[in-house]
Amino acid sequence: MRIPIFQAVAILAAAAGPVACGAPMTGSLPATTMPMIEPRGLSPAAVQIKLFTMPMQQTDPVDVAVGAKGYLYATQPIGTPASYLWQISETGYISKVKPSLGYEAGPGITGAKGVVYFGKPDTGGWALLAYANGKFDTLGGAHVNAIYYLKRAKDGSVWFSDPGDYTVGHIANGKASLYPAPTKYCSPYGITIGADQNVWVTEQCATTTGRIGRITATGSWKEFVLPTKNEEPPSGADSITAGPDGNLWYTIGAPRIGRITTAGKIHEFSLPASDGDGYAIAVGNDKALWYTLQQSLRIGRMTIKGSASSYKVPSNNSLGLTGICAGSGNTIWFTATTTNQIGRLTY
């Protein structure tokens, strides 16, 4: 089953009614022995949110990541008439990176060591692109069917999800390997690298309860079924991140945030009913989990002990809050897809 990119963007916009960030977290200690200091609480008065409008109409940015020199970069999956990679300064100045990417580009983007990575259609399939220091490089994988969300591994290779083909892919040394999900009709979306150096994905399943998948460096899968029947992670979101505590944290289509250990033990924390469902999720520089809340037009924050708070984005519109990542210092950046804006939260 192929999911055209224009359909994926439509899913993102529709989810606002009823896009990954930075280098993957790594480590070697199990969650039970890794020393951690609980992140401090934040009062609403300590949080400021500002929205910056894209300089070109109908850009509809989806995901955001940190690149070199503190710049943020956002994806534009559908072009009108062309797609670009967009650069955002820490003060909110937005400019397009030339040349254009053509009509179509991938929704997801990730950053590591001053480089941002994303996918785009190319001759015969999709290619993996890297951007740094004013230059695009094609890293291979031109015969894969799609590159949605992605993460760079410690060895410099890149892992990605392809939900339409129910597949996780790995691009190393210019060559792609593909590893289909073991459960039929389960589509991987969010993807990250765990403290165990395995790849972790959220899986939305058409005919069964959703799953969290774990894939080894050699492509061996193990799936963990979510604890509530018919529970599903959101589609079209980078919905899992490696936490500062050595666990994996994820969002689902319910007012809860989930935590899974590298051994597969799952616990889910309830959110206030007024918050609605979490969507994209990332780790902040304060060692807390930050996530977008599309239904309530809020940005959420959860400590590693499961204490949740949220902060209203100043808008009366359906924002389509999708991608999220930590910027430099005490900042969180996010995309407001349906209002053609980039948001910055300062705490």
C-alpha cells in the first residue's frame, strides 16, 4: 500500500480537528541504573510562545530539526509550485534554501552533528538528502519507495520509516536495506535510536492493536503490543523519542503518553482530558518530554516521572501542530502546518 505524500499531508491537517529532532539519544546503562535528576516544574508564567509566519503562502511546514550554527530547518512536503528546505534563525527569521527540491519532498527531518537529513522523490524512487554548510548531498537509497521519518545512527547511517510499504529501511554507504514489519498491515511512522542502539518505531495497524517495534542493526524485528485494545499511535507523526532516562517515550491516539523500556515493558501516563491526544514528541534540553497537542492547540510537557503540564499556543485557528524539537538553550520549536507557521516556545 503506497501513501502518496499529498495524502500524508492531508492526514496531518485533518488530525488537527477530531512532523524529529536533533541527534539520537545514546547510552549504555539500563533505565533502572541510569542516574537521573527529575526535571523541574514550569509555571505557565515562565513559558512564552511566539508564532512566525512562513514567507511563502501554502508552504505548510510539517517537521523541524536543528542543523548547524543553531539554525532550525523545516520540511515542505508539497510545493506550490515548488518545495524547499526552510531555514529558521533563533530569532525566527525564515528563508528558503535554494535550489528548490521539486514539487515533492518528505515530511520528516532529523539533525545530527550539524547536518540535517530528509527524503525526497528521485528517479526510480526516493533518495536520502543531507544538507550542511550551504550544500545538498545525496546519500543513496534512490530505489526505496518512500522516506518518511528518519534518524541518524551512531555509525553515521540513517534509518527511516516507510508506512505505505509497512517497512523500516536502513541506508549505509549509499545502499539501502529494507525490513518489513512482521505483523501484516502494520505501518511504522515515528522512529528513533534507543539507548540500546536498536531502532524503535511506532506502528499503526489496520486490522489489530498498534505496536512498538524494535529492530536490531541487522534488521531483526520484535514487536510489543500496546496495552489497550485498538490503541494506535498517530499516523503521520514522529511519535517516538529516546528519553533521557534510557527508555523510549511515545504518543498514541488517546490522552496518554507512553513509556517503554528497552526490554519491552510498557507504562502509559494519563494526560488531562482537556489536553486531548499527543502527536509528535521530542526531548527538551531540560530533560523533559515535549509534545504537540493538536486538539487543544497546546504544547505539552511531561517529566520522566509522568507529571504533565501544557501551554496554550496563542491562536484561534486549527493549527495542525505537527513537528517538534528542542532548539538551543531553553527553547522548543514546532510546526503549525495548517496556519503556515513555525512556533517557538521559550521556558
